[in-house]
Amino acid sequence: MPSTPRRLLRLLRLCAAASASVLILVLGRSLALAADGGSGQAAAHSDPMAIVLLAAALVIALAVIGRGAAGRFDQPDVLGELLIGIVIGNIGYQFGLPVFAVIMHLHEAGALFHEVWTTGATVTEAATHLFGEAAARPETGIGLFVQAAEASDSAWLLVGLTLWLFSNIGIILLLFQVGLESSVREMRHVGGRALAVAVVGVVLPMVLGYGISAVLVPGAPASTHLFVGATLTATSVGITARVFSDLGRLQSREAQIILGAAVIDDVLGLIVLAVVVGIVTTGGLVLGEAVRIVVISLVFLGGVLILGPHVVRAGLPAFRALDRSRAKLLYPLALCFVLSWMASYIGLAAIVGAFAAGIIIEEAIFAEPDPGDQQTLADLVRPLEAVFAPVFFVVMGMQVNLRAFLDLHVLMLASALIVCAVGGKVVAGAVAGSDVDRATVGLGMVPRGEVGLIFANVGRGLGVMDEALFGAIVVMVVVTTLITPFTLRWSLARGRARTETP
């Protein structure tokens, strides 16, 4: 007879499987209704936010299921959230549910909205200009999006864009919390090594990417090879930060080096992108644009680190006078969002501003005379991050189209890019110093995530990438993102075992 704990475990597994099955059925049914936009009297009295709230609740539930499955196999939570997003996202996409098409093509949807907003063109005109014949075929994701947008059937579109909004808030809060748990002194201490890791991690993948593109796509112009190299320079710190957070290692020297290098990498990546875009559009090197990015980035980051703590202290009394009981949470959040906007405004990633805000907001500034107040800033932010950050990783998984893995030519090209992408960042970790686990540093810089997709989309928009090459880059981004939780956990465990061995 099985023991009571085993029976309980089996019961819990059965309940989890049943819950997942019911969840998928409810998700499909609810999103199908959203796609239809309702009918008759029910539609007239329906609140469009109702379906948004249901979809948000279901995505959070999916994240819980993914985390539970990852924990069952002793893997980081973020891996389960990514994988459940990939599975459910592709199931919904194959069944033709419009909201999954919107989520799968969020980058194209963003470019389309920008084109309509800036040019005044209709949705169809803008889509035809950006995506060509695919915009007129409803069986394609962007075609389905255009068809619904023209028909003003926006219920499911509202769901997709709201989930995108929630996911972006999630990654902002995650990097803000990472900043709160980091130390300015420690970041300065590892600044030189972070700079070395970032420089090598940009230059080497750029050279390798250019070379492999020139060898495997010999008929393409030099601008194509440049864009492939530029895409390989990217680093998405969100995945790595989440893994370190899940494992309770954010205070480690390796994590501090990776975070510092990722910030520098973002600046260097922008410079590379600006130079490459200038070469493609003008036929020559636009040195002035590169210098402008360097100066603005240095002024922003330097100003935040030097003047930021003084600004925080100066504004806190006024905020406390207005709402003392909630100032400890709301004031830091307001600063986080403002700095995220400022970073985005000057061309940096918004998460850089969120991370910088977390670093400059010191716990001592908010010290209360009441000894009963034991909650730290990180404690106050953590519940918000726990709600929104999983949405980001589930939605990121839902943007992975598994069809890209079915083309043999794409897979062969992607395999070479993956080797270059991983190898270039791992070698960069070798310059992190002998007193840290250099393999961990290198592996932590591997994921390309949404940053790599943004670079690739710019290249495709300029017409320097065909669908096969773009698909290979998407596969590379997906693989480097998915392998990082595995490899980073393995590397951290290996380093711990080595230090504990007498």
C-alpha cells in the first residue's frame, strides 16, 4: 500500500493535471468568444474589460502551473513560465484564436500602430507598406490582425495589448526590485570588470555573427551581415536576473558583474545599432549619431548615480506630507516609472532606468521612527512583481512560433548562429576575474530575449533580412533564452560544489 505522503502527492498531481485541462478549455472558449466580439443583447451590455480581466487571471494561473511543473523537476520558476507560454501560445495559434495571433505578432502590431500614428495612413495601407502581401492574407498572424482592426472588432485586440502592457510593467518591476537588492558600492567595485565583460561580449559576437553570415549567406550584401552581427551583441538581462532571484543569489559577485555588464551592453548595443542603421540607410558611417548616443547615455547614467540619491531625499518630505502612510511604496514606484520613461526617451531600454532607480533608492532614506515598521522597500515591491513579472515571461513564451523550427535550412543557419551567440558571451565571461565563476558570468550574458528580436525587426524593416534569415535569428533568440535557466543553474550548482569541496 502506498504511504499517505505518496497518496497525497498523487492526488495533488491529479488535481494539477485536471486544473490545467480545465484551464486550457476555459481559455480557448473565452478567447473564442472574445474573437467573435459577442452577439446580440449580450454584446450590447458586455464590459470589454471583463474579458481582459479573465484573460489576465488565466495567464497568471498558467504561470502558476508552469512554476509548479518547473519545481517538480527542480528547475527555476522562469523556465516553467516560458515553456507553458510556448505550449499554450502555439496551441491557441494553431486553432486560429485571434488573441494568440496578436500576442504572437506583438512586435509587428507595434510597428503597425507606429506607422499609422506617424503617417496618417489607414491600417491596410500601413500594413501593406510594412509587411507586403502577408497583410492581405487572413491566415497569417498580421493579416488576421489587420482584418480585425479594419472591422473595428477590438475585444480580443484589447486583450492582447493589455497583456502586453501587464508584461512590460512586470519586467520593469522585476528590474526595479533587482536594483533595490543591489548595492551602488558593489556595482562600483565590479564596474571595471563589468565594462570588460560587456565590451568583449559585444565585439566578439559581432565579429562572429558577421563572419558566419558571410559564409552561410554568401549572396547577401554586407549590410545583412552587419545586422546579423548586431543582433548577436544583444543581452536580455530579465531572464538572468529572474534566475538569480529564484535561486537567492542576487547578492553574489557574479550577479553584480552580469547586471553591470548588461547595462553597459545596452548602451554599446544602441551604438552598434545606430552605426549599422546609418551605414544601411546612408551608405556610410554616421559618427555623429554614435557620439550623441554615448554622450546622452553617460550623462543619464552618471547623473542618476551621482545626483539621484539627493533628488530622492529632496522630494520625499513633500510626498510624505501628502500621503505618509503609503509614501514608502508610492514614491519609489513613481521614481521608477519616471526614470524608466527617461531612459526610453533617450533611446535606452526602459528596464535600464528601472534598474538605476532601484540602485539609487536606499533603504536608509525611508527609515521611519516607528520601530514596528519592519518592511523593507523590496518587501513592499515584491507582491507587485510577483503578480506582473510572470505575465511577462508567459507572454514572451507565447510569442515563440514553433513553426520556425520546421524549416531545415532555417535550423542549419540557426544552429551556427546559436554556437556564435553562446560562444561569444561565454568567452566574454573569461575576463570577469579569477575570484568569480567566469563560466557563470558568461552564461548569464547568453539570453537575447526581446532585445534580440527588436534588433532583428529593425533589420527586417530595412529590408536587409529575408524570412529565412529572420526565422533563423528567431530560433537563435528562443534557444539562447530557454537554455539560460538550465545552464545558469548548473553552473551555479557546480561552483557551489567546488567551493564546498575540501
